[in-house]
Amino acid sequence: MTIIITEDLCKGCEYCIEICPEEIFKKSGKLSQRGYSIPEISNSNSCTHCKRCELICPEMAITIEEEE
Amino acid sequence: MRSSTELRQKYLREELLPTLFCSGCGNGQILNYTIRAIDDLNISQDNLVFVSGIGCSSRLPAYIEADGIHTTHGRAIAFATGIKITNPDLNVIVFTGDGDLAAIGLNHFLQAVRRNIGITVICVNNETYGMTGGQLSPTTPVGYPTITSPYQNIEFAFNLSFLAKAAGAPYVARWTTANSRQVINSIKKGLQKKGFSFIEIISPCPVSKKQFKNPKDYLNFFLNETVRYSSNVNNETSARMFKDLNECFTGDYLGKIIIGEIVDVEKPSFHELYKQLKERSLNEFWKNKAK
Amino acid sequence: MQVPTVDELLEPKLQFATGNEAIVYGALLANCRFFAGYPITPATEILELMMKYLPILKEGYCIQMEDEISSLAAIIGASWNNYRTMTATSGPGFSLMQENIGYACMTETPCVIVDVQRSGPSTGQPTKAAQGDIMQARWGTHGDHYIIALYPNSIQENLWLTIRAFNLADKYRVPVILLSDAVIAHSREKLVIPFQKNVELAKRVPVTIDREKYHPFRTGYTQSTKVPEMDKFGDEYYTHLTGLTHDIKAYPATESAEIHEKLVRRFYEKIADNRQDIIRFEQKYIEDAEIVVISYGISSRTALMAVEEARKKGLKVGYLRLITIWPFPHDIIYELSNKISKFIVVEMNLGQIYHKIKEHSGSNCEVDRFNSIGGKIPHPKEIMKKIKGGPIKDEIID
């Protein structure tokens, strides 16, 4: 499971960090080009493909790519 | 379910992204849900028209690759009425906010419900006037401080979904931005409903509203403080579900956010009845001509 | 069941009809198929007749909305479904419509707004005629904008000017205000209803460019004009409309003074550049006139009587009737002001077009006025007194 964050769109709201039942997203301390604090992915192997992060993101910046 | 990347490419004017909405704004989430609902139903973008009034939520149509009309404050539903009547095959979706809908636009809202015009109204209710900085709106709860209620709001708030129900809407649903899948399903149901459908979505306003400082606090509030109405409640011991809408007016639910599908019935739409009217008018015309 | 044609619906061809009826017939002949309105004296009959006739016609819809604001909103929305649309109201309703008139100007939406003027201000005298909305038609809505306003003075002209209003609206993508008044609306005269094949109808500039290159507010593509091509909702071209200042892609562009100026100036230019096509007026006894009586609408009927009476008495008086009120025909005013000694502006208000006449005659000639309010139509005898240089009744300086 690849979790793709389109950093250019992220506004650092942290909804993904709050909503993920497996706590995969974490604050990274890294700033995007626009100056927003963007999340990083800590353990993508635990991803259950629930897609709550993809749904909750106000910028549609998260895509869960399924490995064939 | 398509991925966000694919959906953005198909449905959004990507050259305008990122949106003008603040970090954590509910409008972005509602954009996400609306596009997914349209995609699930396979509605062609050729057959979509988005209508909006004035406010943050009313900026949504510009981002969507489809016909859109960003009108004057409170009048979106009146414009949508003209559009839907003259082309009933169009899927007309109205984006509006609590101020746009329930203050200046209240009359047009209730009249369109009364007429059962087949539009889908998505109300982004953040209980304030977000675009102009956080003034009180008709849905601001009593007691709240806002920029125009510095000594606390002394006015009681509307429940927009109950208003829609009272005016006779055949489909009314009320959710928060945290209830992702329910919102998507309700928008789908609303689009398939022949008459008026109303989906009210309680949303955060992290910048203009004083309720919480961080977007994620809104998310947790929505997840924890909602009580759900369902006509199918079987489990009596569920503290957060209830069956009788009258219970909304008791003390237990003050401060809680009521969610659920409030109304889901069948009712003849304006267009169906107008078709019959046209038949009658023709009958009478030819009858009079024969005299 | 067979749907009748407009010709079958509007029989007989020769009628004794009111001004309001003539407007309805003109609209139906012009292929208006959507009307939204609200009852208001003295325009209510237009709504009533449209409610009766439109459902009978193919794809005809009519709705009584909850107020004038939503009536205009509904017709603007419907115009984008490639419908010719109209609403009708009087002074108080016209005041309510101003915001959406500005919206129609900004989005360049064609529509016809009938204002059957009555005595104001406020509720005023609902059943009495007046000409108090002349300036409001031009400047009622806020900001820099341009509209077209026409004003007939006979029942027959009501029919033809209604058709012309739709044609101008489509040709220039602008809301057109059709003025009338309580007297013409309710008077009856002989009306000849033409066959629809004898009525010339203009068309909107269609979108012909490739879908990828389509920008809703680009001009000069199909024809060299400042009027952009007009799409409709529900096809493969996607159009975004907004009341905000926008670029040619119709995206909001509020930060650019340059884009704003270009946009708003184009609103002026698309009308002003075509004055010759748009402006109409009627002149009589002008060639050797020393005094010219200017009027429009109902007061022009008695003004003409006064002028003809004056000519019988050997006075060199001419008559100019404005048919297009806006854009204002300043060329003819300037031209005449250099030849005559005085204009007399006859209006049923306390001086509205008077100011434009004064502006464009400058110091070339005198400009006097004859004002009659309270529902009193200017009497030919009173106008004669003014022509003969009678005492000035009251001078309002504003």
C-alpha cells in the first residue's frame, strides 16, 4: 500500500493524523513550499486501506495506491 | 471508489488549486464528498450545474469542471429554480452557507422546498459568517460570543433541517464534515431524489469562529458530540442514537449535534406536476378553440 | 395532443388590446418561453396572461415567484438554458430588482425587464402613471455598468418594442429594460398582431471554438465584436459565471485593476460603440423649429398635440420623441441645440431626462421643463402656455 501525499496541496490541518485508526500519519516538522507543516508517513505497512484519510482531507491531497 | 488524484484530474480545475479555503476548512471536505458522490453515480459533467450565493462555500463552483453560476447573496436557490424549471434534465446542485441560506436567503429556501423543485441543496453550516470574519448567523447557538455578539449571542438558533422538514422537503439529511461516508451517501440519495433534497453539513471554521483553535479539535468535537436520529433504532441502550424526533427538544440534546437522515419520503416534484398542468392547459385551449 | 403555434394562439390578428396585452403578445412572438413574476399594480396582467399562455406553448414555463428579487433571479438563471426570458414589475419591485440587474450586467446575461411605471416614491399612487424610474433604469444598480432602456408610447409600439427588446438583449448580451406606465398599460387601442414569420428575430452569438480553447468571456472570435459568445448550460462547454470581477476564463480576478478596467469598459463599449444600431427616436416639424418639445412615453402623446396646436398658430415648434431612453441620444440633442433657441422637456416627474438634455446642449440653447406629477398627464393647453413662454411654474434646483 503506497500512501501518496501531494505536498503542494497540503495545508497542515492534521485531520489525517487524527483520523487514522493505525496512527500512520505523524507531524514531521517539515514545511511545504507554501509554509504549511505537512505530515509524514511512519508505518505504511499497517495501512488497512480504510481510506478515511483520503476522504477526510480537505485538499484531496492524499491518495492510497493499491499494489496490484 | 476512485483515488483523490484521479478525481482531481477529472473533476477539478487543477490550475486553480490549492483552494482559497483555510487550513482545515469544511468546504474542502465537502468538495471531496460531492465529487465522490457524482463519480459514484456516473453523472456526466455535461449535465451538472452548480449554483452558489455569496460566502466561502459559494466559492466552490469555480473549482469544479462543470457549468457553474456564482450569484448574489441569498438568491442562489431562486436562480437554481429558474435553471431547473427550464431544463429539468440537469442535475442542479446548490452550494450555500448558513448565513446565505438562513438569513438573507431563508424565504427563497423555504419557497423552493414548498414547491418541491428538484434541486439538491448542500448547506455548509459553520454557524457563522466565515468570509467576513465571524459574525453571528441564524444558526449560531445561543450564548456564543462572536464578533457581532461581543456580549454573548442572545438569539436562539434555527435548526435548518427541521425547517426543511416543516416546509415539506422529501429528503433531508444532517451530518458533520467528520461523517465522510454518510455525507457522500446522502448527496447521492439527494441527487437521485425527484424533488427537493437538502443536505446540511455542520462544518468547522478554524479561522473565523472562536469555538476551537485547531482544526483537529473540531474533528474530535464532531466525532464525540453527535447524537444520531434513525427511524431504525433497535438497540435501546445506544446512548447516542434515538428514534423519536421530538426528543430533540428535551434537555438531553442541548449542546449536542443532531445528525441523521431526518426525512426520506416520496413526493411529486414541481416538474411532474407542471407536466400535468401543461396537459390541462392544452386541453382547455383546444376546447375553447372548438367553441 | 398537438401543441399550437404562436400564430394559432394569438388569434385574431386585429384586436382592441391594452398595452400590457401587447407586451405579452410581443414577447410570445419573440419566442419568450419563460416568465417569472410577482403581482404588482399596474403590471399584474402581464404575469396573469403569461401564466395562461406559456404552458400551452412548446417548452413554455411560467412561475409566480415569492418576490421580485427571486423573479429576476429565476429569469437570469433560465436565460442560461438558451431561453428568452422576461419579468414585469412596477416601481417598488423595480427597486428590489436592482442588485440582480447589476448581476445580469456583470455576467452579460440577456433578459427583458418590464417596468410599468407608477407614481412614487415608495407605495405612491399605484394606479397612476408617472415617469419617475428613468434615472433609476440607468443608475439603479451600483457600480459602473450599462443597460438599454426602451419606452413605447402606443399599444402597437408596445408589441414591436418588446420584440426589439429581446433582440437587443440577445445581440448585446445585456439586460434590456422595457419601460411603460400605468396609462399605456391599461388603455386600449387597435393592435395588429403580425404573423411570426414576419417578425425578425436576432440570435445569440454561438460558441464555435474548440472545447479546449473555450474561454467564456473572450471576444472577437466568431465575429469582430465586443460581445462574447454565449454558451448554454448542459453541453460540453463548461461556463463559470460570477458577479465578482473576472478574467476571460470567468475565474475571479479581484486583485487586478487592469482586468477590472478592461472588463467594465467593455460593458460600456459594446453598447456605446453600437449607438447607431440601438438608438431610435421620432422627429416631427424639426426642420425650421426654433423651440423643440422633447418627451417620451405617455406624456409624448399630449406633447405632440400641443406642438401641432402651436404649429397651427404659426409657432415654429418641433417635436422630438425618445424611443430609446438609454443609451441616451446625445448626438441629436447636441445637433439640435446648435440650431434652436430652446428645448422644452415634458416629463411626468420633477426632471430626470431634463438633466441629460441640459448636459448635452451646454450653453448652446435654453433648456426649460414642463413637469407634471401626481398621475396628471401633461395637458396640451398647459404645455402650450409653456411654449408661448408662460410663467415658470416652479423651478426645482437639484
